[in-house]
Amino acid sequence: MPRREEHDVTDATNAGLSPQHTRAHHPLEHPSVVGKWFTPIFLAILLGGLAYIGYALAQDLQSATYVPWILLGLALLIALGFEFVNGFHDTANAVATVIYTRSLPAEIAVIWSGFFNFLGVVLSSGAVAFGIVSLLPVELILQVGSGAGLAMVFALLAAAIIWNLGTWYLGLPSSSSHTLIGSIIGVGLANQFMASQGSATSGVDWSQASNIGLSLLISPLIGFVCSALLLLALKLLVRNKALYEEPKGNQPPPMWIRGLLIFTCTGVSFAHGSNDGQKGMGLIMLILIGLVPTAFALNRTPDAQYLRAYEIASHNVEAALQKYVKPGLTVTDARAEVSNAVKTKKWNDNTTLALQQFVHSSTEQISKFPTLEAVPTSLIGNIRNDIYLIGEALKLIDKNKLLPMQADDLNAVKAYHAAVDNATKFIPLWVKVAVALALGLGTMVGWKRIVVTVGEKIGKTHLTYGQGAAAEVVAMVTIGAADHLGLPVSTTHVLSSGVAGTMAANGSGLQWSTVRNMLLAWVLTLPASIALSSLLFILLRQVF
């Protein structure tokens, strides 16, 4: 009867890997001593996090007049479920290189990555969160507590989870970012499809979607090309043959390259948390605003100076808009005029006058109170919607340049836009902690399938130290830059394409069956998630 080692050598050869890549030396086969502490650590983090989240949520809900507990619990469970799946689906890419280069034992690498994902979420700015939210139809955001708004949130989250779980089960490094964007587009298209004939209904913000789509399209190419070039530069500058060969046995790499690999794994994990975690934050805030508007619709800061600064910025933008108002015009319903401009993305002379009047009436209502915290709960929902609508209208001037303005006037618009966003686009600390916990714990649970794909099935040879370092450095820099610019990118696409780029540059060869499946998943993710979310939205509109 053949020995186990002979089967291992045969299996490794059939997979395109060298005979040295056997189970005896496989990085996933021999758990470290830390492995026995894995479950207790996981449970301790989970229980501690849940206790804090429950306490903080209860404190925030004290100002709520009514809480639909069952619906709120279900919505939050699904939103956090999306981030949990995102954790073991996407973050596995960050740990694959340190595991397969034996820089860290698998259990330690996963805990380490989960922790820095957690930090990345907690310390994030929120720019990506509201960049994602801005893709949604404006009228659904303004009425997120309505049946259509709830159908929107449940449909896009369910579609994203279904596709992510399917690709994870098959071990395919598909992108959670890609999936979520497709789900949002699907909801927007379904909303337009279901609108009554002749009504001004916003579907997808195609200008924002094209920017995000471009970042998702270009980032894998950046990962492939830059990782390949970096590896070639490394081989030219650092002439250490051992860095470009398969690791021998279970020995870790030289200290300096090991430090670099651990550093880049840390950076990718942090950047992933900061970028991907924000998507869940934005969706959770939509859920909270829709279901418990009296507690979460406005950033009810007790700072009186903030409200004073808001009023000054409002008066400045009123004066700036006045310069562009044509004489003799009248507007009967300023809010309706502004709302129509936001939905259609079109500007005319009436819009300028309507926005000026709308800003004036909104600020006049707010200025009756000493702080936003003092705003009566009965008015919070309407005030929030007015401020949010003003912000979307300002975006047409600030970002889309539909109303050409002089530099000083445009600066007044930008200053007021920032004040408006501060009032409506905020994220409580406990929401960040909840998303961070879901993402970090997800990283610690289902990582193995994707790790094996990245570590073994992209190239025909074992991942070398140099390849791991090049792919991780490029991924860390690319994702960090995207986060700074407020653009969502795919950790999966950047890193897996980076590994493929290093395999090509090293002459190692690619396993084209895996590459083909990855490309197929990448191509199908957008249409599949669009179709899923559209169908779910139409079905859920019959329920809500």
C-alpha cells in the first residue's frame, strides 16, 4: 500500500506544484501552539463586543419614541452578516502570503489580520461609507423608513450575501465591493422600472457609479502590473536567490523579508478594514435612520458653536446664490423644485432661486433651537430630509458644476456643503465597533478556502518570499490610496491579481483553470448581483 507521503507528492505534482510542497511541510497542516487558544479568544472578543454594542445602542435609543425591535434586529443582523461574510471572503487574501511564506503560523496570522481589520474600521473616516450610499436613489434614502426604503436595504444586502457565499463556497476570490455595487445598481434600476409613468424618479447616479466602476476596473490591472514590476525590480536590486525560490521545509524566511511580509499583511488588513468596513457602516446608518429616525436622523451634537457655524455658512451660501438668481422669477414650491433637480440631475434658472429659498427656510427652522440636540423628536425626520436634500443639490454645483460660479462663491458652497454633511452623515462609535467586530471575527472563521486558492491555485509553483512581498506591498498602497480618495476597491482583485502578476514575472506559470474561474467570477459578479437585487427588490416591494 503506498505511503501517505507518496500520495502527497503525486497530488502536489498533479496540482502543478513541486514535490517539496507536501503535506509534511504544508503551512496549513500543523497548527501552532496558539491554536488551542483560538476559540477562547474568539468567544471573549465576541462577548465583550456584544456587551458594549448592546449598552451603546440602548443609550442611543433612549431618545426614540418608538422602536420596531424585531425589524431593527433583523436588519442589523443581515447588515452585520454581510460584513462577517466579507471578512472571511476578502480578508483571507491579506493572510495568504504570510501563511504560505511561513512568516506567521496560520492561526496567529488570522488573529493578527482580524485585529488590524478591527482597527481599520474603528479609525476610518466614513468617506467611503457615504460614497456608497450616494449611489442609491435619492427618494429611497429620503424615505428609507418606508416600504420601498426597507425593501431597498434588505434586497441589496441579501443579494450581496447570496453571491458572496456562493463564490466563497467554490473557493473563488470574488469581490465583496463589486457585489455590493452591483446590488445597489440593481435596486436603482428596479426602482426606475417600478416608477409610475411620467414621474421624476432617480435610478442610479451614473456619474458616481462610473467613478466607482472605474476604480474597480483599474485596481486589478494595477495589482497585476505593479506587482510584476516590483518583483522584477526586487530581483534586480536584491540578488538573494533564496527570496525567489520555494520555501524549504517549515523554516520562516530571513528576518528582514519576514518583517516586510508581516508589515504588508498588517497594512493590507488595516486598509481593508478602513475601506470595506465603511460599506457596512453606511448601510447600517440607513437602517437606523429609517427605523429609528428620532435617535439617528440628525447628528444631535450638544455643541452650540457647531450650530452657530452652520448658520453662518448657510447665510454665506444664500448670499452667493443670490448673485446668480435671474430677476423676475418666482417659485411656488422650492422643495419640490430642488427635489426634481436632484432626481433628474438637471439645473435651470428656477433651481437657483428655489435652492436659495429652500436653504433660507431650512436654516430659519433650525435656528429656533440652541443646539441640534434640542430639536424636538417630531421635527427630526423632516429637518434631516431637508438638510440631506440640500446637500445633494449642493453636490450638483460642487461636484457636477451644473451652476458655474466664481471661486469665492464656490468656496461658500463647499463650506456649507461640509456643514450639511456633518449634520446628516455621521457614524456613532458603536456602529464602527459592530462592523469592526463582524469583519474581524469573519476573518477568523472562514478564511481557509480563499487562502488555499491564493496560495496554491493561482501559480504553478509555491509562492516565494519575493512574490508575497511584492503582491502585498502593491495591495497595501493601492487600497490605502483608494481609501484616502473615498473610492471603494476590491482587496480580492488587487491582491489575487498581484499574485498572478508575480507568477507571470517570475516565469512560474499560471494555473489557467483558476485564472479563468477568477475572471469568470469577476465578469459575472456585476450582472449577477444586479439581477439578484432587482428581483429581490421587486419581490420585497410586495411585502413592505
